[in-house]
Amino acid sequence: MYLLSEARGLSRDLLGGKGFGLVEMAQAGLPVPPALIITTEACRRFLREGAVPGLWEEVRAKLAALEGLVGKRFGKGEGSTPPLLVSVRSGAPVSMPGMMDTILNLGLSSEGVESLARATGNPRFAWDAFRRLLSMYGEVVLGERAEVFEGMLSALKEKRGVQSDTELSPEDLEALSFQYLRHLQERGTPFPMDPWLQLQGAIEAVFRSWLNPRAKTYRRIYGIPEDLGTAVVVQAMVYGNLGEDSGTGVGFTRNPATGEKGLYGEYLRNAQGEDVVAGIRTPEPLSRLKEYAPELYREIERVAHLLERHFRDMQDFEFTVERGRLYLLQTRSGKRTAQAAVRIAVEMAEEGLISKEEAVLRVEANALPGLLKPTVDREKAPKPILRGLPASPGAAFGHAVFSNEAAERYTAQGLPTILVRPETTPEDITGMYLSKGILTARGGLTSHAAVVARGLGVPAVVGAEALRVVPEEGRAWVDGLEIQEGELLTLDGSTGEVYLGAVPLAEAAEEELLHKLLSWAEPHRSLGVRANADTPLDAQRARAFGAEGIGLCRTEHMFFQEERLPWVRRLILARTPEEEAEALERLFVFQKEDFKGILKAMDGLPVTVRLLDPPLHEFLPSLEELKVQAEAGDEEAKALWERAKALAEQNPMLGFRGIRLLLLRPGIFRMQLRALLEAAKELREEGFDPRPEVMVPLVADPKEVERAKALAEELFREYGPIPFGTMIETPRAALLASEIAPLVDFFSFGTNDLTQMAFGLSRDDAGKFLPQYVEEGLFPFDPTERLDEKGVGRLLRLAVQEGKRANPRLKVGLCGEHGGEARSVAFVADLLDYTSASPFRVLTARLAAAQAGL
Ligand code: PEP
Ligand code: MG
């Protein structure tokens, strides 16, 4: 247990965040009311053993010292000197809502109240302080519900016909205090008039609040250790409610929304801190002080400046003004938006307050994609009608459409659209591409809608379970609310919220600051960063964000474009080698142009093309649709229907796809690879520098790779070789890495499928229950979003180690969605040669990889 002056140099772990901040402030010469801090160690002991030997003696001794410092006696007024009252607060080493917060005015009794009234000449203030103590103490120490006290207060206000507490007379507040006292007495939990007993009760209540169910849940969700314990801060009271020259406020040393430099905050005249929090009265902007109390304002500015200098970060501080004198009660690093985080980090480095390296470390890499996009201006937004998973950042509004055809119709008229689907399939690509936003009722963060949206940079909210979509009718429902085609919707893919109507958007952050920050980060990065991109536009965008090549170019989206689908379908239906050859020849022409465009956009940089991955039936209309057309007499539909039935699988994700399909229908393999090689050849002839690489998906056995390699080599003999690799996305491939590695130039870990198969968890459906799983603490996080280091990470590490041992020249990369998630990137930063992320997340990957190197 320490007085502020005795606790210099002690750790935050011991003093708790609040206590630590007070000690630091006192040390920096800032005006802080004297306080004593009971350490987290005492709390741990109390919880373990039920008591702390010598605790109360020590509290008494320190309290006596505190009395000396302020020149008042605890709970006892003397003549014109009011009694010393204290606040008692909890303060864990990490900020933790859910625990007991604050009891103010502790030490007051029916006797003390009289002397407080006399000494201040303000009976109203004294009785108000007492009734506040009674209700706070009644609630947090004696266990009565807050509503009971509020009920009595409201009843009194009603009786007097007044709106606000401040309109009650001293006599009213006195009567109310006695009503509270009587109530607690009758309830069998009398309020202790002895200040000392009050203090003991409050300290023990703080200790015990560590075990509140809410606090426990919070710790579980955020992975905070159970055994930290909380410190207790006992601090001499100062009063913001002594008149118009008193008040209480909250300040930020820089604007927490924009990061702009300068004092920002709110102030409430003639009030105690809890009035601000309780929202009873609306505070005024701090800047108003400039008009009626300019000196005070300057003093707060000076203090804000000192706080930043001392803590070297933007601070969020609480203060009280007692009869014109400023006191600081708390300070901590302020929460801020991503935009503010970037501005503050860069500007503080430029001001010389922190180093460039510190600036790089201070920005949360996962927040970067959201920075480049507008967001919903929450201050001006109505209540959202729906919530889903924030799948692709940015906000957009547009007219609800339920099909590709409707998206085209609206777009042709120059109208923005939001594509609303139960879930998306590759067939929806046109609508997804044209729309400003995508909304689905089903699917998780690696569902088709989410992956494609991030790739396209289109904001998306997926898995909004309360949404029912009937595309055939062009309608959707949220509870009772019907959404028809054309209805205006706004969605925010950074928060997962959906609004009715066109909601005002806030502009994106200035990119200049971001690029400056990244330029400081770059020298610390050794992990390569590529992009997942399958159109020239995506490739360009990714390159602009600093991608050093393409780590995954999926080829299936190319098969879905309108003019190609008939040929894909002919390929599926082909009965003779000639029919197949004709279809492939047509597709070759398209595919070659696709590759040329992408290779050109990434000129001079590697482009890893993945050969066809999905099962063939994904390219056919649904069985129901075909059935209807076939029964209506459409001959082609009939043939397709028969074929679709033959191709249908119970479990297509584990079916006839990937390498299996490529080996048994080698015509597709040859066509794709030849298109890639031919595209590169033509570009070289045009003076470009294409760097194609090819890889095969879903391998589970070295034999498959061997066969694929043999097929590839047939073409390499004709065109010259290019790097040949395999994805590692089945657990078996990871386990057999030493046998596969000698056959290839590189591994690319497909962590989407690897996670799906390692967990036995469908990446398309798990969104239905995974959030709850995480909430209940069954999983520490969603493994489809962040790489599971324990299991999937172990497979990865093993495959890298054994693969490299078997083939020292083996290159290793990652191209699942985890490749753009900061903590996953940090995990692989020393393990792999490169990571590959969707274009907008290239920035995240770059920053996270640099942070890992610092
Ligand atoms: C993967 O499985 O991680 C991968 C990149 O492939 P896809 O997402 O296309 O299945
Ligand atoms: Mg895959």
C-alpha cells in the first residue's frame, strides 16, 4: 500500500492502471488530489485467504498521512474545516469494465453532513453528497439495486413537480437521505455511520468485484488472466458541484475521431463526475470555457500538453474543477478510430515525441483497409435495421437488387445498387461486381460473398441471420419489415450494420499519412507481400497498395463470365474428344487474354496462377432450375439436367474438384497452362517482362503432384519451364510435405481449406454458430478469420520444416484469407517467404509484417 509519492517506479501490474496513472501524473508535477493505492497483491491475497493480515492497520496509518497532506480529518469536520471524504475506485492492470467502479463522498455520516454544510456554507451540496454516497454504497457494497434509489428520487421529483435533481431543495435532499437510510435499515443492510467501517466495506467490495460474473466474462473474452487482481485507489475528494466556478469534465489531448492535434472534450458546470457518465445533463464542449473561463481553459491546455509529453501518447483524462482550481483524477491512453491512430502516430513521430518505429507499432494493422473507405457517419445515422458480420470494409448505399439482371438494369441508369442475396455463388459475380455493396443472409467471413467482396474492394455484410431473402420474388424481410427491389439501403462493412435509406457517410482518411507510416515500416519487413487477384483491375489496385506480385490468381471466376459460360457448359456436356477439344479451344482464347491482362498489370513481378479448383457442377444452373426448363421442353436444359444429376455430390467441397478434376480431365489442365505460357510468350514478344508461376489445388498425395508435374512438363518442353508449385490445403499434404517438396518449386498454403479440413468445419456454414462459440469461450477466436496457431499453425510449421529439409530451394507462401490478417501475418513472418492478401488487405499485411520485425 502506497501513497502517490511513495509509489514512484512501481509497475502497472502492482498499482493497476488508474493508480499507475495517478502516480505518474503526480510525478510529472500535475495537480492530483492525494491518494493511497492498495496493490493488486493485497487483492490476490484477500481473494485467496479471505483476509490480509495487517491490512487495516496499514490503511489507518496511510489514511493518517493522507489527513496530514490535506489538513482535514477523515469523516470529521472541525470548525470551518470540512471533513476529509474520499473516493474509492477499482483499478485493474488492464482496463476492465464490469468491475466495481467508484464510490464517491465516502466518510460522510449524518453528523459529518452537518459540518460539511457549515464549512462550505452550502447545505444543498452537503445533503446531495450524502444521498449520493448512500445510493452508491447501498448499491455496490450493500447489494441493493440502483433502481430502488432512483425510484425514490423520481417519486420525490414528481411530488415536487420538478424535472432535474438540481431543482430539489436542501430539505428535500435531507428527507431523501433519511428515506434511503430507513430503507437500508429495514432491508437488514444498515448503512454504517462510522466512516472507518464504510471504508473497510468499500475496499472489500472492490476486491470482491474482481469475481463479478461480468468481469469474469470480460476476462474470458479478452484472454485476460484470472489471477491479476485489482488495485484499490482511495483518494481525497474534490468537488465539482460547489457552484458555478466548479465543474467536471473529460478531455482528450487530441481529437479521438480524427486525430487532429488540440484539446478536445466536454465539461459540465457545477456537477460531479458521475453526472457526465449518467447522461443526466448534457455537457458543453470544452472549448466553450475559452469564452467564460479563459484562464481555466489555458490551464487545462497546459496540463494536456504535459500529459502528452509525459505519457508520449494521446491521453483521455478526467478532471474536476473545485472553485476554480483544476485537479486531475485519471488519465489513460485514449481509444481512437483507425484514422486518428494513423494521424496521431505520424504526427507524434514528426513532433519528435516518439520514434518512427514506435509510430509503426502503434497502429493496428487490421484497421487499415477500413481507412481507405468511407464509413457510416454514426452521429447522423438512424438505428440500424440489421446486423451481420463485417466482411469487407467501407460503407455504401444503393438500391436493393436481388439478381445480376436487376443490378445491370439499375447500373445502366446510373443508379448505385446493393446486391441482396441469401448467399452468393460464383454465378452472382456480375451483380457483385456492379454493386456498391453486398448483403447476404448466410455465410461466414470466408464465404464466397466475403472473399469475393474483399477482392473486389466492395463493402459487404454477410451472415445477417435476421434477413430472409426470396430473390425470385425480388423481396426480403427483416422481422416484419419488407424490403422490395429499389428500396434504398446503406451498409457498413466495417461494423456489419445495415440501415434503411441513404445514410450520410464520412469521408475516408487522408492516404498521405498512411503512406508515410508505411514508408517508415517497410525497412523492418522481411516477409514478402503479394496479392490475391484475378482481374487486371485488382492486380493494378494491389500493385498500387504495394503488392510485390500475385500469390493467388484464382481462375474459376473467369469461367463465369457471360460469353464463356456456354462454352464451359459444352465442355461439361462433351461426349466426344472433338466436342471437348472445340470447347477448350474457345476457352483457351478467353483465358489467354485474361492472363495477358493480369501479367501485364504485374509486369516484372511474379504471378501465381492456380488451375481450376471448384467442381464442375458449380458452372451449371441449379438442379431445380434445370428441371423446370427441361420439363418445359428445353432440349439443352434436359441434357444439362441429366449431366447435373450425374455430377451432383453430397459433399462437393470434398468432392470431384481441384487436382482430382485436373488429372482426370487433363484437357482443362493443358488448356489453362498453355494459355498462361502463350500469354507470357506473346507479352515477351511485345517487350514486357511477365513472370508466371503455376500451381495446383487440393493435393493430398505426392502421386498427384507427380502426375500434374508430368503434364506440365509436356508444355514446358515446348515453351520453356516456369515455377511449378502446389497448394498445401489438405492436412495430409502438410503431413507428407517431405515427399511432395522435391517435386515442386514452391508450396502455397491455402489456409482457408486447411482450416476447414483441420477443424472439420465448413467455411461456408460455420458463420451460423462460430460467433456464439467464440462468445461462450469455446474457441478463443474465429479460426476462419485468424490463423489457429495451435493446430493449423502446427501443420504449417511442420510442412515448412520438412518440406525445406527435403528441398532446400523450396519457396513457401500463404494465400488463404489469413494472409491479410495481422496476427496471422505476425505468426508466419519468420516462417514463410511471402504472404498473399486481397488487394485492400495488402496494406495490413505490409504493416503487420513490419511490426513483426520490430
Ligand atoms: C484456400 O483454401 O486457402 C485458398 C486460398 O483457396 P480457396 O479459398 O480458393 O479455396
Ligand atoms: Mg482452397
